[in-house]
Amino acid sequence: MDSSGFFLRSHTEVSAQPSFTFLYAPQKNMTRRLLIAGNWKMNLTLAAALELVEGLKKEAASVTDVDIAVCPPSIYVQPVAAALKGTNIGVGAQNAYFEKEGAFTGEVSMGMLTDVGCRYVILGHSERRNVLGESSEMVNVKVHAALDAGLIPIVCVGELLKEREAGTTEQVVRRQFDGSCSGLTADQMAKCVIAYEPVWAIGTGKVATPDQAEEVHAAIRKMIEKNFGQDVAEVVRIQYGGSVNDKNAKEILAKPNVDGALVGGASLKVASFMGIVRPS
């Protein structure tokens, strides 16, 4: 299990003071298309999932400049993927195992996901790390397996509240990033998405300020540049996740190093999700 400890939900106020001392790009990189992905977590019935999909298909049909994805529970991936086939909405899974096949009761392989139409897979989500005990080493093996299967990994990193308050956000995120992306080639890294998720802002109604999100995203981009080169750092998309909604999305997504959002609760309703895809 990661040294980050157990999953923490807190309403304690978080300081808005910057904790990093680096420079980042002053302008939005228009070569990186926004990726808005809905993480449905353990929610919805099949009927509700398909109803949501039908609504999203209608509302998203005219969107041509943003990549959109939904990540249903694994049991609903196949019917959701079938319902979205031929549309501009991709489908992702919330997790998968690294072995191709075998006696792994309850697990789903990367190949099974591609077989039913998946394009993305979320790996290392804070709830996997801090509730279910997944280490960065385990996430790393899954990232390699996902890439081998032709999936796009959405690799999650983020700090606990106590780590933010202790001023160790950058160290925590760096440790998770380095561990989760270990052994990747530059070409492989370029195919990944990173999602920054401050754990203290997940499911609490709290959200990092746009400046807080930007400073961590900029730090992650520097990590990518250091490990894989500037060209890769310029193309890798870094999503923000943590109580994103249709009210705060516009200001967050306007930041130069924020390339999309990994959306939780707000992805369960057509209006709120599309309000992030097309923030007013």
C-alpha cells in the first residue's frame, strides 16, 4: 500500500497559498484537446446508465473540439459501449487487472475491455490507492498492460489533506508519478493521460482553486519533461479531478496546463456533465 495512508474525507479549509516555486506556460496550449471523462464510480442501474447515455448522445453530437468519455462500472461497460458505438463519446473502464487471462476471480483483463469497445482505463484512482490499497508499483504494471492492449491509461495522482497541509504535495505527486510511470518509453508516455486528483477535494464538495490546480499541473508537466523530454511534455494531457462541476469548470479549464477534467458526481446527469464539456 502507498505511504499516503487511508482514504480521507475532510471539510477542513485548505490553504490557497502556492507551495511550488517554478515557472509555467502563460498561454493555453491549443494543440492539446480537452478530454472530459465521466467517472460514474459505483453508481446507476443499467436502465439509468443507458438513459444517461441516450441524453449525452443527443447533447454531445455537435461537439467537435473536445474529447468526451464515460467510464461506467465494469458490469455496464459492454452495453454502454454498444450504445455509444459510432458516436463521438468514448468509453473507459474504472480499473482492470494486468494479467491477460487466468485464475483471477473477480478481475477483468485489459483485453476484455478492448474486446467490448473500451478506449480508456482509469488506473491508480485515489479510491483504488487509499481505500483498496493499490501501490504505485501495482498501478505501474497495469499501465504497461493497458498500453500493450491498446488502451489509453488515465493515470491518477494526488495528495491527502494532511499532505497538502504539510506542504508535501509536490513530493507525494512526484512519488506517485514516478512509480506509476516507471519503465515507460517516451512514445508510451505520450499515449497516457495524467489526472491530478487532490484527495481532499473528492466527494467533499471542496475544489482546488484554479491557481492551486494550475500549479500542480505545471509541476506534473515539469516531471514529464524531466523524465521523457519536452516534446512528450507538450502533448500529454493532464486532467483535473476533484469536485469539478458546471459552476467551476470554466475557470479551471482555462488554465494553461489543465487539459480536461475527470468528473465524478457531476457526470451522472446530462445537464451537469455537458455544462463541463461546454462551460458557460
